[in-house]
Amino acid sequence: MNNRYLMTFLFIAFFAIGSNAQQKYTVSIGGGYSSYKASGNAKNTSGLGIDLMAKATLSESVEAFAQTGYNAYLNNGFNVAYIPMLLGANIKFNDFKVGMGIGYGSSTAGGSTKGGFTYSPQIGYKINKLDLVVHYTSTNISDRGTGTWNMVGLKILHTLF
């Protein structure tokens, strides 16, 4: 099964299973700045991105999330576009949260597209309708199974509803 279809199925299942009237759902949009490093490449590069996140409050201290976005980097004279698709959970301590997302990451660079398993530990802090999120995101490239893409960055997400 294609990983994109699997992630779409998991995203739909995430909301179908959790469609309980007692749960609170929110949708946030925002942007971020991150540093990108690919294995086998000695240089780091920085880029900007846009992010979309949907969250479901499961309890007072746990929330589930689905997250995607688009990040653009200029690397050695060519553009790198990176799209993560993650499902995960956060443990909340008042306005502070610690979480982990897993899923699939896809990148287009130099005319070719590759992707693979992605994990992203995250630390966040909520200020009114803003979420500040520091993340480390790593994708293991499924093409020949030898490479990784690693990103470290900061996201600022605004809760729409």
C-alpha cells in the first residue's frame, strides 16, 4: 500500500474514532523556521514553512494531533520542498506540553521525490491562542534505506477554532 494512502486513512480514522461529543477539537495554522540537514551532505540550510494542525482533547492531560505542512529550503543552488504528515499525542502540564508525532515525510529536490518513515518529538507552550512548538523531525528515506533528513525548528501556530 502506498504510504500516502496509509497516512490519509490514518488521518480519517483518527477523527472518526475520536468523534465523541465530549471531546474538544481545534484547528491551528501557522508558520515556522527550521534548519535542514541531509545525510551525505556536509551543509546545513535554513528554510521557512507553513503548518496546519488539528487537535482533539482526549483528557485533561492528553491531546491527540494530526499535523502537516510545507517547508521550503534552498540547498546548494536548488530548492528542497518537504511535506510531513504526522499523527501523534501530547502530554499536557497546564500550558506546557511534550509530545511525539509519527508518520510519513516526502521531499522533492532536484526533480526527484523521495520519502519515508518520519518521527518528530516536540515541546510546546500555549499562550492564549498561540502554540509555540520546538521540534526535531527526522525522516528515514525509503529509497535504498540509507539516508535521513533532519530538521530542527520553531513553529508558531494560531488557533482558528
